[in-house]
Amino acid sequence: MKDTSTLKSALKKGFIQIFSASFINKIIQFGITIVLSRILSKSLYGSFTYAQNILNMFLLLEGLGMVPGILQYCSMEKDTEKKLSYLKYALNMGGLVNLLICICVIIFASFFELPVAGSSQILLYLSLVPLMTIFFNEIQTFLRTELRNKEYSILTVTNTLAYFLGNAVLGFYFSIKGIVIGRYISYIISIAMGIYMMRGVLSKLKNISYPEQSKRREFLKYSIVCCLTNSMSQLLYLMDTFFVGLITQDGTVVASYKNATLIPFNLTFIPMSIMTFAYPYFAQHYDDKKWLKEKYNTLEKYLLILNGFITLILIIFAPQIVNLIFTKQYSDSIINFRILSFGYFVAGTFRITSGGILASVKKIKVNFYNSVVSGLANVVLDVVLIYKMGSIGASIATVSVYILSSAISSFYLRKYINS
């Protein structure tokens, strides 16, 4: 009865809105992938995805963690003026950091030739994206802290839908340049909409001061540790593609491997949607271990059942899924797809939830040390296994690291809530 009551309460408080937005978002992203697979040659698609992968590696340092800083401190803070002081500080600091990232991307793309042919030029086209992402993500996150789930959901879907239309229309007529222009347009539209949604809040910022110095230091320290932690975690999704391209130097291999990752990686929206909704509540109850234990056990139980069912479907019907969505030219990715589907089960059931809850109770050092260990293991396994087994080695390395990081975070969280 208690589990049923908890589920009903979550649905009433806006979980269904967040989940629906994430679901629609992922469907549209799949649509983008299908469009790109058909309007670009396999080799050019590989060059584009490799350039995106490199850009995402630069974005690991996005805003020095201002986005998770907003999520944590604005969720914890009940006083509106103090919330806005953190937001103002994060907007300015995040914008400055991402401007520096843009400059670094331009220099890198101009003077270094990437191993996959054509990807350096595409990276240069994408070099101003960091200026867009930081403000969009900060606006989205502040809406989450205010529990304005409907507006958060609308903004999320608008951004992805605009990007899809840009890919489909501009990409069809202008190839890579059209796809890049579509991405910029989607962010401009979304940021403008976000500013409109937050017009009341933003109008107050000019009269708001930064937090006092000690609070700024605390906020910045938390944000930087989160940034480094998240960077190491996201490297698990990026390093495999990076090394596949570096070692094989073949755009077609990169394209097949990248497509194999799309569904398993993107399905993590299910546990991440749950954590998106639940994070502010866990942050509010960060010192109530009885509450944390009860909700964590409930969350893990439901995810174990749900993710187990999804994973079985993916593994059994892998050939049909790959050929239907990506066409038969990507059938060489089926084995990778099956391996990474099992990885989804591990990450989606254990790693994402335990790591998210640890962050919400401010145990960010645990996540940081876990991410360092996992990141180092990922690099070693990627290099060794890709040289020996090609892209299949990358899949095995990724799943192995999921298991390692899940074991560490789950063990520590259970130890903490039971103490």
C-alpha cells in the first residue's frame, strides 16, 4: 500500500509531465538519428558524430558545474532572494567559462587534424554551441528547482523538436552546414522561450547581489567537484567512440558503433527522468536517513523490474530493431547493440539512481572518487580491448565499467543510509 501511495503522490506532483517530456524528447532524437542516417553517407555521418563527440568532451567542463550547483543550492534554499543570488552568480560565471571553452574549441579545430576525415571542419562549425548550451541548461535547471515541471517539459520538447526540424529540412538541402545551422536555431528559439518563461525572475536579478563570499566559495567548490565528477561519468559515454575513431580511423566503423550506442544510452532517460523529478525531494530530505532508505529501496525495486523487461526485449529483437531503425547497412552493429543493452540494465537500475541520490545528499566526493576510478578503468580497458577486438571491445569495456561504478556507488549509499 505504501508503494502505491508513493507512486500516486509522484504522479500528482508532476512526474508524468517530466517523464512524458523526456519520452517525447528521446523519440524525436531517434527521429533525428533516422534522418541523419538517410540524408548523409555512412562515412560523412561518422565524421559528424565524431566531431560531436569531441565537442561533448569539451563540454564536460561546461560552466565549471554551475548547472548542478543551481540544482542543489536553489533546491535547498527556501528564501527567494537567496535563490536568485545563486542563479545570478551561476549565469555570469557559467557564461564566462563557456566563452573560454568556445575559444579553446576554435583553436583546437583550427590547428589539430582529427583522425576521422572531415571531422575537424565540422567541429569548427560547432564551436559556438557552448555559448548556447550553458544558458539553456541553467534556465531549464532553475525551472526544475522551482518545481515548474510543466514549463520545464515544454521547454525541453521545444528545443528537441526545433532541432529535429532543422535537421530534416536544412540538412536535406544543405547537408552538414544545414544540420549545424539547425542546431543553432533550435537553441536560439529555446533560450528566447526560456527567458519569456522566467521573465518575472530575470527582471529581479539586476537588484540582486551575489551570495556572500563564504557562500560563493561553498557553491563554487560544490559545483567544481560536481563538474569533475560528472565529467568522469560522461567520459564513459564518450571515450569509447573517441578511441574507436582514434584506433580504427574509419568513419564507417565509428558510424556503426555510434548507432549501436544510441538506443541503450538514450534509454537511460527512464531512470534519469525519475531522478530529475525526485532530486529536489531527496535534496530536501538529505538529513533524514529513514526517508532516504525507504524511497531508495522503492525506486530500485521498480527499476529492477522495468529495466529487466526492457533489456530482454532489446537483446532478443536486436536484429529487427537495428535493421528497422538504422537500415541494413548498420547490421554490423548488432553484437555491440546487445552488449550495450545489458549495460543499460546495469546503469539504469543501479548506477544512475545511487549516484544521483549521493549527489542530492551532498556526498559528491564519493561520486568524484568513483568517477576517477571508473574513468581510469575505462581508458585502460578501451585501449586494450579495442586494439584486440575492435568496436566490440569498446562495448565490453563500457559495460565492465558500468558494473564497477554501480557496485561502488550502491555499496556506499547503502552503507550511508544504514549507518
